[in-house]
Amino acid sequence: MEKIIEQDIKAKLEELSKLVAPCLQCASCAAACPVFQTHFERNPRQVALRLARGDFSDVLADEAFWWCGSCYSCEAHCPQGVPLTHVFFELKRLAVEASKPVPKLIQKIGERLSEGFISPATPDVQEKRKKLDLPPVAKPDLQEIQKILDVSGLSQKLKS
Amino acid sequence: MSSSKSNIRMGVFLCGCGRNIAATVDVDQVAEKSKKIDDVVYVEVNKYTCSETGQAALRSAVREHKLNRVVVASCSPLLHLETFKTTVEQAGINAYLLEMANIREHCSWVHQQNPKAATDKAFELVEMAAAKARYLVPQKEPEVSIIPKAMVIGGGVAGIQAAMDLANSGHQVYLVERTPTIGGIMAVLDKTFPTMDCSICILGPKMSDVQNHPNITLMAYSEVQEISGFVGNFKAKVLHKPRFVTDACTACDECTQVCPISIPNEVDGHLSWRKAIYMPFPQAVPSTFLIDTNYCHGVNPIACAKCRDVCREKGADCINYDDQERMEEIEVGTIIVATGFKPFDASKVPEYGWGRYPNVVTTLEFERLFNASGPTEGHLIRPSDHKPPQKVGFVQCVGSRDQRFNTYCSNFCCLETVKCALLIKEHWPETEITVFYVDIRAFGKGFEELYRKAREEGVQFVRGRPSEIQEDPETQNLTLFVEDTITQKLIQPEFDMVVLSIGADPPDLTNFPLPLAKGSDGFLLEAHPKLRPVDTASRGIFIAGGVESPKDIKESVTQASAAAARASQLMVKGKVTIEPIFAEVDSSLCTSCGVCVTRCPYGAISIQIKGETPAVVNTALCEGCGTCAADCPADCIQMHHFTDFQILEQIRAALKRNPEEKAIIFACSFCSYLGADLAGVSRMQYPTNGRVIRTICAGRVDPDFVYEAFNLGAGAVALTGCHPQDCHFISGNRFAAKREKKIRNWLKKQNIADERFEIEWVSAGEGKKFQQLMTRMSEAAVAFSKTKE
């Protein structure tokens, strides 16, 4: 069973490798990435490079892609049309599937899900919303969220 | 071998093309099977049929076995038909008794994974060729005289070179330039790489040579509106736009002093001003002024007339407000198209801020800021505050190698930047210069040396493409966001000025009066990328310079000389043979309905009294597209060498076995057949059940061909041709497309599913599209064959 999963993951990584194959390593993605701006070790270009070279050994253990905030700046700036944000989503899925360790912060976010918010509505945020004439952040329906987490299998994954 | 009583003696010559065909197709097996084809009396396998050994073997086989039909199964006829026509003529039989089966581009190269099916298909392609060959008749190629004059369209450095070469070989040349002066992009550059020659100093004398050459008629500020005719005998209508200033103008410049209208000067990249009466730049040729009607106070002495008054005061009278546009008709034997590329429009990359930030300029604008006759008389300043920049950044690949804009590398921008950087260093060595690049391509003679020199002079090269340029609104300095991929760190350097190294956009040929094939990148396609790089698919028409691909000055000049030599080669002979592919009317069957007359774009077919006298073809005007033959209700028009019967025989041969699995694809000789060949050359794999039948034009495809294919049980049929605006025969594919409704109605009545028939336009550059079409049609056929089971 484990072997099947492993093969499956390798096949999926190979698909991702094909998606990044046109990459010229021009680094437009890195230059546009807000995460890379503050943490040079979290470099979207390096993730693409590793995938393109077929170096899958520790690609899923790498923490970099977990920090992707899905702003799509890399995709928008890529001259070769590489769907890099999509690639990061897939890597996250595969890492969970392969039971790779999830960075602490992400775990924290998982814990927060039980409160219904990924980032809590601090008084500061509420104040800003008031100024912008926006309604206060509504209280989420925890039951509904729990159901989504259960059905999608995420709560199970987070537990393991 | 056949024992039929016919007097046809056919020879089949199968080429292995080294391993190109033989690695996939079992040529010996095809040979064995071919021996059983009716009328085939001789079969031979060659390693290379096109080699001298192969051709000699073909010639001796024709003589020895008294062959009177020849089938060569090898590469595309568009590559070697002419070669083998000569071979069979040398062997003593008419060149039109030869037919080719394309078992390389349409078979071995596109079915590499499926040798068995490819071998079967190769044999069937031979059968199809044999089926047509059986009914071929000898044709005589008529000779026509060539007008020993050439027209060169475009007066950039390529056009100038081509015109000079032709004129110096003794030919009369018309050089037609759209803008008020010749010179093109080279005329606005400051220096040229890699020698750092002054651009206008080396081009200027050539420009005046053009004006003074007795064999050259310069038509500046003129546009070709219409071209008709054929090799050796083209007619062109040229529109001369009014300059409102006569040739007597001595360029004394008094008029611009009094002209009240100032507008941004396009030659200087809008960084300076010019007047409504102006000369584009001091070295312009013709060196006369002109009035820009878009801005002049109405070109009317009542409105202003300041320029006319001062001109008269100076004792001249060169301003003519009554000047009008004038159409001139010229006749030429050959045409060279050298209309150039368009510089990339940097405003398409909003993240670099060109057009919003004054200190972001393109390389072309930089050339003017550096040029002695530019807006600053050669003193480099930045546009926002006119101060000399201390720190200059260059950004490479702007608009090039980018899926959002142009996917190709524009060729000249790397060295353009190296040159500009060195020019700054030469005059202001303390200036800090950084070049941001993805790859530096310094491939030409002397290029790498210049690149090294720039490094030695202290120009910094940082590998990384900036994602964005931001302007400080106060200082109007510019900050770049870029990862230095060598150190793997984000850097945010600040510059006084940033130069975008722009590439080339394809030429805008929307209203161009010639139907020339374009590649998927928008540049004109050569007849063969290696061996006929300046020819086009149309005989007598050649291409040179930036209209073919982005290129630098040296390459443009080289190509221009090549194109001139090719054109000259045709003209010195005085005569040229043309293909005898004409329409012929069987007057005993003609009902004088007049449909054919409406189909002919050349006026080659006429009826004296409609309803009474039969149609008559003027073979000198007929181009052989066959649109008349396809739409003739009485089927009384025959196209020589592409007769209805010959094509129907090809269809029947193709559908002899398992017709329901087969897809018949009609392809025109000028676009879609070339697209099919490109798919082959690019090794784009597709299923093996398609069979391509070549016609001259999509207009030749008679609905009867489609009906016959379906009546014989074909799985799918497709009609392909050039894109509508590119039809080599002006309107052939338009009429072909008009048949769709009729064909679809017929399909409906026959209960044939719609997806089994398609009309698709495939240009010569769209190999991928052809591959997709073949896959789609094959799938439709296979799906249909399953319903039959």
C-alpha cells in the first residue's frame, strides 16, 4: 500500500515537473514573491528548479512552498506561463498525502480552524473596517466549517 | 508484376532517406507489395533517391524498362518535386508523368511509434500516387518573357541594399517606401555593433547613392496598393502621397522657422519637437521637406501660408498646396519584400512603467538621446530633469522570450545593450551601469569580444529578470525588484534611468497587397528554412530583412544581397517557364451559365454572350487554382494535372481498404500542405489513418470529391487551406468555405454526422494545428468505424 502511494506521488511529481519544464530560471517569480522578499530561503524559483531537474528526493520535505500565500504574483509575472501557484497547491496536497511534516505555523493555522478564522479579526482589523464603512466581521458557523473539514478529510489529516 | 493489357509501364522508386524513412517504414515490404499494383513493371529501393547515385539509377531504370510513368515515394513534393522532374526529363520522359508519394513528412516522421501501421500507410500512399500517375498526361511548360525590372518594397537598410545590388547588376528598380524618407530603423541609430561604426555615417552615403542611381526610381512616401500578375509579369499600383513641397526644395529650413505648429517628433521617440512642415532628419532621402496634413492648419493659404510666403521671399516657390495623391501603375518581373519588423511596444509591459515613468526609456529612445542629431545633440540626460544620469540600469528580453508577448528571441537586443553600455562608459566612465539579463546571446562575429569589453569596462551583469520597476515620485528615481540568481538574494537597486532593451514585434501586414504565408510568430515564411531562405512560396517574390525574422543590420544586408541575387538570376534569363496547370473548358458540355466567370479572381475566364457562347480560358492569365472547375455545375472544366478524375482515383485508392477508419484531408499547396510538412519536420506525432490529397488551392475541392469519399464509406473528410486573408489565389478558399452549407445539407440527407466533416484553415507555420486536426479527424473516423461494428 505504501509503495502504491509512493509511486502515485512520484507520478504526480513528474506531472508537475513537466509543468515547470519551460522555466528559464529568469527569477521573475522570486522578484515578485512577497514571501521571498523577507526570507531568501523560501525561493519559488528554487522549487521550480528542483522539480524541473527531477530532483524529487526532498522536494516535499522542503518548507518553502508551504509559505505560499496564493497571491499569484509569480504566475502573473512568469514570461513562460508556468502555473507556479498551482504547482505549490499541488505540492502541499502531495506533502500531506505523503505524510510529510507540516511546518509549525501551518499546524497553528489548523488549530485555529476550530475557531472558524485563519487569521483572527483583531480589534485593529475591526477598527479599520469601521473606517472603511464595512460591516464587522461576522461570526462563522463553526458547525458548518467542521462539516467541511470532515467531508474534505482535512480534519483527519490534521489529526494524523 | 501486373499482367494487364494497358500500355502503361510504371516504375516505383522507394527512398529510405538514410534512416529518416527506413527507421520507421519497412521500405522493402512496401516494395514487395508495390510490385502487385496494376501497371507497375519495376520497383526499386534506394538509400537516397535524390542522391546522384539514386537519380542515375532512376534514369537507367526508365530507359532499360521503358517506363512511361514514375512514382517516387520519398519526402515532400514541395522539397524535391523539381529535382525529380529534371531527373525524369533527363531520362527522356515528360516531367508531368511523375507523381510523388510523401512517405516522410506525412508518414515516417509522424508515426515513429507505430512502424507497422506506418508501413501499411506508406504502401497505401504509393497506391494513391500510382492511381493518379496512371492517368497523368504529358504537359508542356509554356515559356513567358520576364520584365527585366524589379520592385523593392521597403526602404530600410535591407531594401536599400537589395535595390542597389539589383541596380548595379543592370536591372531597373522601383524602390517603394511608405514613410517620407528611406533609411528605416538604421537611420535613427547612433552607433552599430560590434564595430561601433556611426550608423548614419555608413548608411547616409548609401541612401544618397539610391537617389542618384540611374537605374533606381525612388518612390518615397508611397504605398503599394495592389499587385496582380505572376512571375516575370507583375503589375503593381503605387499610391504616391502628396508632400505639398516640390522637388525644387533645397532644404534651406526657412519654412520650419515660421511654421506655427509644433508636434512631438516620432523620429526622436517623441522626445523632441518638430514642425508641421518638416524633414524627418537631416540626412533624409529624398532631401525635401513635406507638410504633415494631420497637423498643418488645413494645408490652405487662407488658413496660414506662412511657409509658402517665406519660401517665396527666399526666391523659391516650392510649397504647392494643390498637391494631390497620385496612383501610378508599374510593371515588374520580380518583387522583393523588405518591409522590416516593428519595434516592440513597451507599454504592453505595464510593470516596467514605460510611458508613465519619464526616466524609463527604450533602447531606440536611448539611441536618440545619444545621437548628435537627436533632441539633446548627443548629451546623455534623463528626461525628467535633464540631468546626466549617474546610475543606469538595462533590462533585457522586454517583450521577447515571453509567452504573453513574443515567444521568440529577438536576436539583436543583447548586443544592442552591450553597445549602449559601452557608449556611456566611453563618454562618462564614472557612470554605474547594471544589466539585468536572463541569458546573454553574443553569437555573432565579434559579439563575444564586445561583451567581454563591457565587463572589462566595469559594466555589471546581474542574472535575473526584474518583476517590477517602481518610481520614487519625488526624485523620479527608479527601483527595480530582482533576484540576483547567482547569489540567490532579492536586490532592490535604485537607478536614475532605466533602459528597456526592446525586441521586435512582427510586421503589420494586414493590408499588404500580397498573399504571403506567415509563420505562427507573424513573420513571413521562407520557401525552405535552410535551402531557400529568401524565396517565398510564390515564384518571383523574395523576402529580406526584418520582415522574415528579427535581425541585425549585417544579417539584413546579407539577406538583401541574397534576395537581389535570386531575383537577378530570374531576370537575366529573360524568359521563365511556368507550370502548365490551367483550366480547360469542354465547350461541348458548357451551358454558358457564367458561374466560372464569377469565381475567377484573375479575369482569366470569360463568356462572350451569356447563355449562348461557351466559356473561354485565357491561359496566360489563368493561375490554376481550380475554383472555377470545382464550382462548375456542368463539370465541364478540367484542371490540367489535377483533373477531377485523377483526384477521384486518389480518393478511391485511399479508401480501398477499411474506408470507415480513414480520414481524407484535402490540402492546398501553399499553406495547409506546408503546415502538414511542418508537422512532419517537427516530428509531431498523430494517428496513422489520415490520407492527405494535395490540390493547388482549397478552391479546387469540388463537393463531388467529398461526396465520393463519403459514398465510398470514408470515416471523415476535411477540407483545408490558407487562412482566408492569406489565400494565394485571392479568393479560392473563400469560395471553398461557401460550399460548406451545401456539403452539410448533403451530409444531413445522407445521415452523416456533422463531426465527420470539417473545414479548417492551417497556415504553413501551423504544424501543431495540423497535428490537432489530424488527431481530431482520425478520432472521428475511428468513432464512426466503431458504430459500424
